[in-house]
Amino acid sequence: MLRGEWRPEMSWPELIALCDRLDRMLQDIRQSRHLAPVVLRELCPCCGAPMTQGSSNVSVRAAILALARFGIASEAEVRCLEKRWQKYRQATGCDLGGKPAPPVSLA
């Protein structure tokens, strides 16, 4: 999907929407194959039960890095895109998935 839909001229909202579709696909695969979260060897410091790793999501940065990993974009393009993503995140205050950060309560 990333190879077929990614374009160098994509806007950030378009790339974020693509990451959302990739994430839904990943979650569907995990559910259809009954893949459970990874159980870690570490024990919870509070209750002593084995800790589980939460199911990861497809972040925008993960998608950007996958462009180089799968040979869809050059290393130089990916580095440039990563820097632009970091600037976009700082300017908009969005989270790793490109969603607006929750408001901070000052109570």
C-alpha cells in the first residue's frame, strides 16, 4: 500500500491519512491472525504480573523510514522528509501519528 500510494509531493494531511490506512490494515491483520501482544520478561513493579507490550501503531515517522527500507525513496529524500516532519510536528503540536495533541489541563 505504501509503495502504491506514496508520492513525493504529498501534503502532510495526505501522508497522515495514508498512515491511518496502513495502521488500520496492520490492526486488521493482527486481529484476523489472532496475534496477541508480546509478553515481556519484566514483571510489573506494582503487582508482580508479567507485563505486556502494547500493540504498536503506524506512526508517520515509521512510514517515512519504511520508504527507505523498502527502496521506495532514496536515503537523502527520507532524511529531508524526516526533518520536514519534525518541523511540521513542532509547528502544529501534533503527536507521532499526526493527530492534534490533547489539551493540557492546568488544574
